[in-house]
Amino acid sequence: MSDRAVEFVEMWVASHVTAATDPAGAKPLALQCMEEAGKEGIPLAEIDDVFDDLAMFIVGEIEEAKQR
């Protein structure tokens, strides 16, 4: 498991996802996250190793934000 991929995605999601985020936008957000990770030197393969479905992870984070 790539700790840097986990840390990057968790930090990125925390700064881009709120309770007001539309779950239908999860896929574009996932693509944006992966693009920005690549710019930081984190390859897509590392993210894929940690997150089976990044968009679904983001949907879960949106739902969790709504429950807070």
C-alpha cells in the first residue's frame, strides 16, 4: 500500500468535498484528483492499488460529510 497515495487522496478529498458536493460529480472529482496526484509524482497505479474505485470512495466521503 502506498502511504503517500492514501495521504494525498485523503488530503485532496478533505479540501474538495463538502456536504454540499453533488455525488453525481464524484467521477469528475476522481479524475481531477488523479490528475493532480500525477502532477505531484504519484502515479495512477499507486492510487489504483489503494482505492479500488476512487469515485465510489468520494461518494462515501460526500455521504459522510452530509451526516456530520
